[in-house]
Amino acid sequence: MRNACLSEIYNLAKKDERVVYIGSDLSPGTLDDFKRDFPERYFMEGISEAHIVGMAAGMAMNGYIPYVNTIATFLTRRCFEQIVDDVAVHNLPVRFIASGGGLIYAPLGPTHIAFDDMAILRPIPNMTIVACADAAEMKRFMPQTLNYKGPIYVRVSGDAKVTGDLPFKIGRAQVVQQGKEVLLVTTGVSLKPVMDAYDKLKRKNIESTILHVPTVKPIDKKTLLEQLRAAKVIVTVEEGTIYGGLGSAVAEILGEANFDKLKKFKMMGVSDEFPVKYGSQADLMKYYKITPENIYRQVKKLFTL
């Protein structure tokens, strides 16, 4: 997914001279083609994340479209003030390319595991947050960032290869499967375990709807309300904290909808703890029960209550 994202930035730079790339202490090979062909628009600034956000804001104020690329935890936690005051307040077209979103940097430990990135940024006005499910979806999404108004946070995680030719539009949710009484709402790479859980449920004659929400903010409230209204059991699944992320966004909409019929609701994701365990992304997904088996069990439990 990361390579797909960076290659699309290079393609955008070939089409539009406003595109600039700003990195922070990333591997020497990052965007070599961009550096070779557009050296005047390529900047690698070292370990200075707050600086590159301010730098991007200044460039955006002068007509450029900066793509800022660094590690997700450093970008969201270390640069929060700069993101708010320098970029979001002015609604500038800065694109934050967050490498290692979610649990993908599990081998590097808690300093690099961005389980809270979307929850940190979701309250910021003007901020758009996108979590693609795979490289194919990333390729469909990135061209739309060129002329999009305002800042965008792009969560770059693993690559599950699940979306195929599923259409993409910023701000729209996609119904991947249409079922009846069960609604599975997910974003990013969590789409893969949700799709696998769907197959397990179908074998037990439980037909579920899968709603893929790559744009966590602004969320597609219209589509979400349509699906929430039809469902009896609702489960949200995300590769991140359940506090402030996708699950919270769905709960907020569900709470304000005041449906006549009671809904059974569960959020699945990272619980109220720091991810201090090491291993692989799959290891942490299993530890936090973001797996097809656990999604299946949770739906069955709610369905039979």
C-alpha cells in the first residue's frame, strides 16, 4: 500500500507542478524517481516532524499542494499543534501521508504503533481522514487528493488485496455485501477479516451487510443511516482504538438517530490499553480479537440474545 501511495504522488507530480513532496528522515530510496525528475519539489528534512508540517503550511499558502510523509505516530502525536494551528485552522490543502497507520509497525513496539491516529485527528474541524483497504483502493483514491479542498490524513497500513474494482469517492461508504439483519461496519485493512467473517456467517444462514467506510471523516452519514435503520445487530471493526475512531463515529450517529426499535451494538478494535506487545500486524490483530473467528463469535452472540 505504501508503494502504491508514493507512486501515485509521483504520477500527480508529473501532471501538476503544484505537487511537492516533504519527507522526514525516511529511507534513502523513498521516491527516487520524484527526486531525480523534480529535485526542486522534493524535500527530505530529517527528524523534524513539527517543522515539516509548518513548512507544508507555508507552501500551501503560496499555491502548492504538499504531500507530507512520515511515520503515523510521530505525525499525529508530535505534530498535533502544528496540524491544528498551521494547517486545519486555515483549511489548507496539505496531504498527510502517514506511514505505519494502525498496527502494521508492530515489530517496532508502542512508540511506532499508531492505534490512536484517527481518534486523535477526528475532532479537528476541516480534517478529512481516509483509510484504504489495499493498494488497489489507494490507487483509486490518490488522484482525488489533487484538487480536494482542505487537509487530508491518509492512513497507510498493510495490503489485504480485497477491494478489486470497488468504486471509490472521498466521503462515500461502499456496500460490499448486502444482507438483512446484521450490519458489519469497517474501515481500512479490517475489511479483510470482516469479509472472511461474512463467509462464515453465511454458511450458518446469517446474511450480513458489509459497509466499508474508507472515509472516516467526513463520514457518509446518509448511507450509514440507511444501513443502521435496516439492521438489528451492528458490529464495527477497526484496526485501532475503539475510543474516538470509526466505532465512536457510528455510535454517535446511532445514538442521535433515535430509532423506534432497539439495536444491538458492539465495537471491536483496540481496547483501553497501550499496545506494548511486539510481533507482526497479524499477531496484534489476533491479540485484539480483530479476526474472522472473533467477529463471527461476536455476531452470533448478539444475534442470539
